[in-house]
Amino acid sequence: MITDEVFKRRRRHNNTPESILLIITNFIVVAAANTLFSDHHHLHWFFWVVIGFLAVYNFFTIRKNYEIFNKIDKIAFLISVPVLILMVYFLQ
């Protein structure tokens, strides 16, 4: 039987930082939107709606957890944005 100390020690039963969860969410949403709302030559207008909602989600998540984001987390997030753009370009 597992003791209660194991679950009290780990916040929400995992130790993944909020910034990494945000980056993973961005990649999943962009890949799914690109797959669902594009063909080989054209991006559907709803793709841009999804990207807009993702930008709003990113803004409020960063604003809510701003004190948790350190310099390395901010750099990782800023590096992931051009990688997302390249991913959309190469998946076309």
C-alpha cells in the first residue's frame, strides 16, 4: 500500500513545470489544427481562429503564472514560437 507522503510530496502528482505544459499544449493544438484545417496549398480560415484562441490562452496562462516563469522558461517559450511557425510551414 502506498503511503500518503508520496502524494503530498508531489504537486498534482507530477513535477512538470507550467511552461513545459504550455509549450506541449501549443505543439499539440497547432499540429491538430494544421492537420484538420489545411490542405497542401491552403490554410482554412478556421485555422487562424484556433491560432487566435491559442494566443489568448497563452497570454492568460503566462499572466496567471508569471511569477513561476523564470528566465530559462521565457527563453524556451520564445524559442518554441518560431519552431511552431516552421512546423506549420513544413507540414504544408
